[in-house]
Amino acid sequence: MRLLVLGGTEFAGRAVVEAALGRGWEVTVLNRGRHQPPAGVRALRGDRTAPGGLAALASGEWDAVVDTWSAAPRPVHDAARLLADRVGRYVYVSSCSVYAWAPPAGYGEDAPLVEGAEPDAGKTDYPRDKLGGELAALGAFGAERSVFARAGLILGPYENIGRLPWWLGRVARGGPVLAPGPRDLALQYVDVRDLAEWLLGSVERELSGAFNLISAQGHATMGSFLDACVRVTGGGAELRWTSPEVVLGAGIEPWTQLPVWIPAGSEGYDALHSADVSRALGTGLTCRPVEETVADTWEWLRSVPEYAGRAAVGLDPAVEAKVLGVPLEG
């Protein structure tokens, strides 16, 4: 297989490249050159947001293109139109955020959508931009040659948002850790490597259409997730399970200040942790244990010490100490 990846050096794009190389595929990447792609790829340079930024793709043919773009839909529109006659399938990593808020528990791919931005529009907001990207690919490649992987929470090595890395860093420091309850709160997420394998499988299976790309609900729980963080870091952390009422009463923001966690019963929980993923599971999605995702992310994190402190999420230590009623360390 000949694969073109737009990006290919960070998180999801990098996982796709590594998975494709592992299958023996011929891989080309197009990016701005800010990060080094994995060895073994053909690297093209171009800034898809700049005039002439796709010039390096003026020639060439591929069986599929994988696009992880998350901003204005116009770059997807431009790439899709340029490649439509020379690429077999457009695989776009979209998001469950494209569903109209708030989707009900158990929502499937036929749930109502937000009003998408025009395919050639500039930046609006994340949900509309992602749906605009879908519309851009659909307009150029048609329904039979387009795949939309509507991902939810993505975790794993190379994560550049910092959700799991923040938890690992916090647990590694040890001491009492505010663990938002309940322990058995069901989580949905997808390991970025499992997402990548499914994306490549969608090309091999000649799939089309939209798929919710996350694990089955309950694949992990808040308890199994944080227990795994404690085991792999060996930091001697003590998880202090705290009720949602106490957490919210302290003014702590779910998802951002306590990554991954959303209280059950809220609109956000249904949207992020209760999607119907039977279509993806029926077309080859397999999800590794949470312990493996956590352990491999910890191994990667220790290899990039400069990553520490880069997370855009997380809880202020002073707030945590106040809620737990313990002295502030340091």
C-alpha cells in the first residue's frame, strides 16, 4: 500500500506512520519540518496553511491519505481537491465533537450533528471546524471513498495535550492524590496506536462513512486507570477517592483540571464516555488494556524529560491540598 500522511510527526499522525511502516507500507509525509518523522518515510515539506503550501503534492499517486487536521476546514478542502484524482481514499480523523450538544447516552453515528462550517471556511470553533473537514473530504472524494473516524478521548505515547502525562506526573510525585470518584466510573477512550491500526484497516477493508472511534464503555474505569498510574510510576502515591459533589463544590473543572474525569449524569459524561461504538468494533477496532496504554506512555514520558510541565491541563497543587486537607508540599 502507498500511504500519504498529512502531518505524520506528532501523536495520531506519528502513530499512523509507525503502524504503516510496521505493515511494510510505502509512506510519504507532508509537513512543515518542525519535527523529525520516523525513519523510513519519504518526507515532503509544505505548510498547508500558506499559499502554495501543497506544491510538493502536485504529482504522485497513493492508495490512501490520512489527515488529522483539527483547525479551519479550508486546508482539508484544498488538499482533498488536489488529491481527488490521484488518491484512492480520504481517511479523516474527525471527532465525536461533531454531534449536536448534548448527545444522549448511547448515541451512534446517526445522531444529529452541529452545523458545520463551509468546507472552504476559515477557523470557527472546534466542532464546526471538524465537521467542515468532513464535508470538505466528502465533497472531493464522495461518500464511497471517504472515511471519518470520529475519535473521542485519545491517549497513549506522544500525547501532545497532556491528559495522561499530567496524571502520570502527578502520581509519580507521590503523597495523597485527589482521585475523583467513583472508582467504578466507566471510561471510554482509544489508545492512539489502536486508532492508527483501525485507520489502516479501513483502507484495506475499503470502508466508507463515519465511525465512532473509542473503546466500548467500561473498557476501563477511573479506578483501573489511576491504579495503573500508581503501579507503573512506583511513586508511592495514595489515591484519596473523593465524591463528585466535593470536587465540584471546590470549583474544580472536570476534564481540564482533572483530565479524563467527567461526573456521571452530566451532559459532558454522556458525550465523552457513553457513545455507541459497535460499528467500529464490528469493522476491526481492538483496544488494548488500560495498563498497557499507561505503561507505554510512562516509558515514553521518561524518555522526554523536557515534556514535563508542558501539559495544558491539570490541577493546581494548592487547590488539591486544600480539598484533601493536607499540607501543601514544597
